[in-house]
Amino acid sequence: MVRIAIAGFLHETNTFVQRPTGMDAFLTADAWPGLVQGAALFDAVAGANIAIAGFIKEAAAHHHELVPLLWTSANPSGPVTQHAYEKIWAMLACELEQAMPVDALFLDLHGAMVAEHIDDGEGELLARIRAIIGPDVPIVAALDFHANISPRMVALTDAMTVYRTYPHVDMSDTGRRAAVVLQCIQAGERLHKAYRQIPFLIPLPWQCTLIEPLSALMHLVEQLERDGNVSASIVPGFPLADIYDCGPTVIAYGADAAATEAVAQRLFDAMLAQRDAFSGKLWSAAQAVSHALASSGDGTIILADTQDNPGGGAAGDTTDILHELVRQRAPDACIGLLCDPAAAATAHAAGVGATLELALGAHSGIGAAPLAGRYIVEALGNGQFTGTGPFYLGCKMSLGAMARLRLDGIQILVTSHKQQAADQAMFRHLDVDPARQRILVLKSSVHFRADFARLAREILIVAASGENVADLAQLRYKKLRPGVSTGIELEGHL
């Protein structure tokens, strides 16, 4: 039995978003718990598909002593404020110093956190932790599939395990794998690290592991792991971060240095060979709605409102597609989740059956104007429910007051806290069956596929207004290391 401290500090930072991420965002629960310290951590994460829950379950099975420090996350948005980063660090440092001595440390991290004063949020965090625990205490971290892994992160950890799926249906399992790796390290195994940075960025919609080329590439990872007796990862990175180490990486760990380097090089070469395959078609809002209305047959057509995806830092309140549905007189459509706390509060005050004059959405000032109209309040919810789909499985949602509004043939699911539409439970909370919708507009890029793809006759990736930019060539990067390309050509982009 060993004494293992456990902690988590997660944020995926879109540096092209102007809204900073303050302390309140880390304190407030959404799909994941708000900030918790000490023993309360165990109950807060129990049963959720998140890495720290998987680590706890696996480590407990080996009867290790787990010392909970702190766990917190915030919905993706702009850079973390200096105040929030330093406040959370002070809390974590205090808990860690009180927990010493420890035999090992597990960290649940995202890997793409940027603060106002620090570009490499996780690298800086690890350096400060090392100053407390010293160079010899093993640190194993679980990372998101979209981590921008820096050389500093590699140097300061003994090993890192990374999600292997997008949609992230294996977050808990990634924590479990981290516990297995830590067990090997504690048993005396010394792991060689092999690390490569890929010289191009990948747009988020084409990082999906359910489609090519990453479907085949992730199978190659598993094959090379078995053949080479190593732990390996392809990490596509989070491309909406203007920092030096933004971008995909390959990382591998193994007892045999030559075999580990060979696996990393094979994966590096495989990624380079597929560079042009990380692409696809982007539809305009007008094209997508017109195509959906002209299409015949059974099943739902999903319009993925990828650039207003809160999971990539967007506001979740743009109305471009909603305006287009009205303009083209869509007879049967449903859109979710549109973040408008004021509209949700007004609907709750009025009650089910009321008719409201509203200017809905677009309060972030991005894209089309708020959609003014007479809305019928059809259902209300408190935003408290449990995720049932593969991605948000077991997560206790806390999305604030919610309402289902109708404008002619369009149902709009309004929420008070922004959250990407990636679980059918979000719709059922307001008495909507997603399978019965002709057109389903989801503010999500890829995660929706885990729970909605089986309903879809067709999926269209729509580039309406929003800050989760799909065509990276439209962005002006200033800090990327030399030689990194952002210009993968996307079919039909505007």
C-alpha cells in the first residue's frame, strides 16, 4: 500500500475568446462538479465519466491510501484570470503541503490551460508542485485528447495517459490506466519517454475518432502498444490556443528505450502521412437548412453548430441557424442548447402555456441579432438531472433554469448555464424526444456523436457564427513555434 495524493485542475482555453475565465467559473457546477476540497472530492466525482473517478476506483482496488486534495474545472472559455489561477494554486499548494509526505501524486488535468500571465498553465503548475514534493516522488497525470503537451509537461511528469476517444467516452478509463502505470512505477519500473510534436494544427471537427483518419490511427496506437510493450498516445491538441506549443503530439512510455522511440516515430510518421485527410465539408447555415428541408426519408438530420460549441469556448447563444430556420419556414426543428439566462428566467416567471415577447439569444454580440418574436412556453426544468449518454454518463448536470420555447414549428431549448448539447438527457429534461425530430440543431462539434449519431440519417457540420472556429486559416496566430501550419483546406468553407 502506498500513500497517493490526488488532485485535478482543468480548463481548455480558447485564447481567441475575449471573455476571461474567472474564479466563479471554477466554483460553479455545470456538467461536472464545482470546486471541492478534501474528502468531499470522493462523493463529488463518484460514478462520473471523468479521469479522477477512474483513478480512484482502480487505486482503491489495490488498497492504496488516497489523499484527496482538490478538484475543479471550468467550462471552456477565454484565458484563466491571474487571480483565479493563483487562488486555486494557493488552495492546492496548502492541501499538498499538509498532506506531505506522499509516495506519489495523481493529477487530473486538461493539458490546454492558458492563464492571463502563463501560456503553459499545466507546465507551470507541475513546476510549482515539483518544488514542494521534490524530484523523486512520481507524478502521473491524465490528460484530455485536446491537450497541447509541452516539453516542460513531459519533463516534470513520470508518465501521462491521454483519452483515446473523441467523443471522450473513455475519460474514466484513462484515469484507470494512469493508476495501472503508477502501479508499475511504484513497483520499480523505469519508463523511457519518447515525445514528438506534429508540425500542423487539426480543426476540431476532424479530430473525431469515429471517422477517418483518426479511427485508423487510434487502431494503430493499440496495435503498436501490444507489439512494442509500451504505453502510447496520439494527442491531436487544442488548436484554438495561440501559444508556442499548440498542436498535436505523439508520446510513448516503455521500459525499452529503443522500442519506445520506434513506436513514437512510427506514430509520428503515420500522422504526417495523413495530414491532408484531416478535412471535410463545412456548410453555411443557409445551405444546411435548405438541404435538410429538401431531404426526404426517415430519421433525423443533425446540423452541428460547431462554431458556437461551448465545449470549445464559444458563448452558446448565437442565432444564425435559428434565423435561417425561421426564414426558410422549417416546419419541424429543434435547437439546443441556447444559453439565455434572462429568457429562461422570464419563461419561469410566466409559466407553461404563456406567450412571451422576447429577443432571444445573441447577447454575446456575436453573429446575427437576437431573434425577436412571440414565443410559447411549452416546458420548464430546473436543469438538475444526470447524464445518460456515453460522454456525460453519470455526470450530475447543474445547468440552471431551463425552458422549452416554441416559435412556429421550431422548438428552442434554453438554458441558464452554457453547456454543449451532447446528451439526450438534456432534451428529455424538457420532454423532447430527439429521435422524433426532423431537424436537430446541436451546439456541439463532435461530442454529440456519442449519444446522437445513431439517430441521424445525415450529419452536416455547419460553420455559422461563433468563437470555436473550424477553419483555422481564418485565425491570426502570433506565438506558434516556427514551421507549424494552420492552413488545412476545408471543403465549402466560407
